[in-house]
Amino acid sequence: MFCQPDDSPWNPDHVTKRFRKLCNTAGVPSVKLHEGGRHTGRSLMGDVGVAEDVSMREVGHSDRATHSRYNHPLVTAHQQAAEDVENLVFEGGEQR
């Protein structure tokens, strides 16, 4: 929700048009605010380990399959996952 100085909400179309104009001025691609916010929020919550039921409520998903499609982990999350698996393998076999 984007609020005006008097705390009333901006019309969503106004926000979208303003956002596109700012992107054009900055020379960066414009993303749909709904997708950008929901995908980014979901992904960041996943990266920091927020419980799935909590992140589902935060982004408004009631279906786990839908929720899982919105996750785009950071490269660092992939790296951490690889290191965690490596540690697990070494702990189960030889000692380092």
C-alpha cells in the first residue's frame, strides 16, 4: 500500500505509472510491482529461513505449490546449500 501525505491510499494505476516513469528515467527495466514485490519478498524470506507457513501468509498464498513457484533463491543461498550438503556428507563419512 502506498499512501499519500494525508494517509489516503494512492490509486494503484497512479503508482504503476509513476513507477514506470521512474524506471524509464533511471534507465532500468520496469517490473510489475505485484510480481516484483511478491517474488522478491517470498525469495528473501526463503533465503533467511522464514518458516513456509509464515511466508505463505505474508504474501497471501494458500497453496504450497503456488508458493514454491515464487521462490528465486539468491546465488548465496545456492552456495550455502552446497556447503551444507558437503558438510553433511563429510560428517557421515570420514572426519576432516
